[in-house]
Amino acid sequence: MALQDLLRCRPRSPPPPWPLPPCPAPAGTPCPLPHGTTTLAFRLAQGVVAAADTRSSSGTYVACPASRKVLPVHARLLATTSGTSADCTTWLRALRCQLALRHQEDGREPGVAEAAALLAGGLRAQRGRGLCVAVALCGWDRAGPGLWYVYSDGTRLPLDVVAVGSGSPYAYGLLDGAYRPDMPPAAAYALARRAVAHATRRDAYSGGCVDVFHVRQSGWVWVSHSDVGELGGPARGLGPTEEEEEEEEGAEQTRDQSKAARTRLERHSPVCTSLNRHGPVETDLGHDEAAWPRLHQHKDV
């Protein structure tokens, strides 16, 4: 029998149904791979500062040393991404489309809180399907600077300071002690770089470079792109900023002046010991020289 006769006699498989049935929820991650990152953001009076490292890890391997973890959504809205890169990119692309449609329908730019609500609602509908998305939305709207944290289970929180990823505990260690809402932008940029650089030295899954962004009323700007290795050692890269050094120098000068004043006072104001019924008492005589003989006479008794 010829080959074409065999192919003609073989039963054909039925066509697949359309539309395709939904995929069942996965019971668990088939290939669990530890991954980590360090992203942070904090609000200022002049906007929102966001920073992140550039290392994408897949288990014990560095998948990409120069990935972008701070992604633009529109002209005045950025998103820091932490989690699975594919999930974060897909959902931010969907959010970008939804915000563009809202802008066309309403004739106005959606706010940061509205964007967080749209993203959290979409993620909540897919809860339990193994998504890993942790996003900090940084933007400026009619209410001023805004910062919202959105997680893959639908959680959304308005915050002033947020750090996400495996290096976030180390970043919080610097942010909790140095962050101020009224700090100037230059000091805020230095703090963001120091916090991410410190996390890269303590967290094996973070590294590469540090990207710093600033969302202003006029739009977001890319402030700097610094290599972690070029930021210097712990004494230089993680030391105090110029503003903190000036404050420390001023406090040290004040302490020195106070110490010198006390020394001069002790030199010109002798202290004599007198006796009473409770025991010896040190008395500061000051400049009252008339009291000195009486106390000396009392001491000799």
C-alpha cells in the first residue's frame, strides 16, 4: 500500500474548540527559582524619587546584569517592578493601555490612585494563578505627588516610603534613619543611591547598577545611572552625605565651644569643700571673694 493511502486512511483528529477553554490554575510553581531585587521609592514635596538595581537573577545565575526595573507608564507616572519580569511587564503594558483609553474617554489624565485601583482590580481577578507582581506606582496628579504599592493578590496601599525585594530590609535600614519629607532633591538622590548600593552589598540577588528617577509636576526624569562598583567602598559610597557632614561638623563645633566655656568657668570659679551635718559639700564660690575666708574658717573647724 502506498504512503498516501496510509495517510488517507488515518483518522483525522477533531479540531480544537473555540474559544479555547481557560487554563486551570497551577497547583504550584513547577520549577521554583529564587529571585530577588532591590527597588525603593519615597515621596517629597518636589515629587517622588524612585531607584532600583539592574540585576535580574534566575536561581543562582545572573540572567541579565542590565535590566530596567523602573518602567514608564505615562509622562507623569513610573512603576518600580519586583517579582517575575514577564508578569510585571505584561501587567504594566495592560495598565498603560487602560489608562490611555480612560484618557481618551474622559479627556483627562487618570490619577495615581486610579491607576493603582485598575491594576489591583485586574490582579485580584487572577489571584491564585501563580502571578508574582509587586509594583510601586510613583506619579504626580491633581492631588500632588503620589506613591501607591500594589501586590499580586490585589493589595494596594498609599505610602510615603516603600522598599520592595530581597534587598529591601537593608534599604530600609538607611531610609528609616535619613529620610525626611522636606529634604532637597540632591540629598534625596544621594540617599536613594546609597540605600540601593548598600542593599547590593548585602543581598546576593541585587547588583549591577543603580538607576535613580524623579517624578515631577512637569514629568519624570532619569536622574542618574551609576555602577555599584564605581560608587566607592563602604567609607565613601555608604558614608554620610555632605549635608549630614555639615550638620555633624556644626554639632561638634557647638560641643567644643560648650566644653571651652565650662573650662574657663572652672578656672575662674574655684570650688571649695565645706562640712555640714550631711557630710562634705562642694560649693561654687564664683566671684564672691568675700565668702572665701568664711568657708576656709568653717573647713578648719
